[in-house]
Amino acid sequence: MNYREPLTKNEIRAHAAHYENSNPAVCCGTYYKYNCKQSLYGMWIDLTTFETYHEFIDFCNRLHADEQDPELMFQDYEHYPEQWYCEGCMGESTFDKIKAYAELSEEKREAYEAYLTYWDEGTLEDFEERYEGKYDSAEDFAEYLCEECGYFKNLPQWLQCCIDYSAVWRNLDSGGDYTEVDGHIFRN
């Protein structure tokens, strides 16, 4: 591909990040411009506007067509997990993860980011399998689990009120069955 061909205004407009949405984006400059203090010129790029990683990299290289062999520098990022940010080395697998993340609802994004604080390298598939939901408290989840498992079928109502759900949760947590992160419950 010819990276020397500069971008058109329409291409720039089509891929520019917009602050009114929450699409994952990076600010792309080059190490040469940064190190030479020539310019901090870069562009906020909406990653969801590309079908493939190769289209994205081609765009970035053409954005800096004034350099013979631009060494891309992703100076900043927004709207995706910080674990995936890398100043100089966004690869195809990271790009694909970010694209899949962008398709999640806001609630699922929040839950997935909570998941990544505990399981740093967890995949989206693993997250989907482990995620139990968001609850006001871990005790609320313990009560839900007891109801869902049918433990109350033959238990009188007056006795159900005596159950210590804090103790039930402590048992679930310390037993390694479940983990709570910011109100989100995950099966271990």
C-alpha cells in the first residue's frame, strides 16, 4: 500500500472521534514529531469506524504521510479498558478486542471493566460465562442465589427472615465460588 498518499478531508471526517459518543478512540501521532518537538500533531481516531486492523494502520500511516516511514505513537486513549492501551504497540488482537468491546452496551462495558480489574487477561467469552449480574450488595446476590436454587421451597416464611445473608455471602466468597467487584458478581 502507498502510505505516502495523504488523506482526503472526507476520510478524516469519517474517522474522527466525536466527544458526544463513547466509542473507543486513540490519539495518533508519531515518535519523530514528538521527539523532535516539531509538533504534537495527532488526531483522535474513532476505532469503530474501521472494519479491520489493517485499514486502521493504513489510515494512521497516511495521516502522517509527511514522514517517510512514520513510527506511530498512540499518545492517549479513551473509552476502552486501560489494560489494552499501549503507546506504541497496538496490535491486531488488541484492535479486535476493542472492536468487540465497543459492541457491548454501557452496562456490559462497566461490568467487563470490573471483571478486568480482577482477571487481568480475561477474554470477553470468559467474562460472559462468569458474569452473574450487578446487585446492590453481595448479600442481595446471596439471597437471590438461595431463592434461585430452590432452598426456600419447604422453608416456612418466618424462618426465611432469619437467614443471615452476610454469612451466606462470606461463605460463597471465602469458599472461592464467587467474587464481587464494584457490585458485579462473577463465578470463579
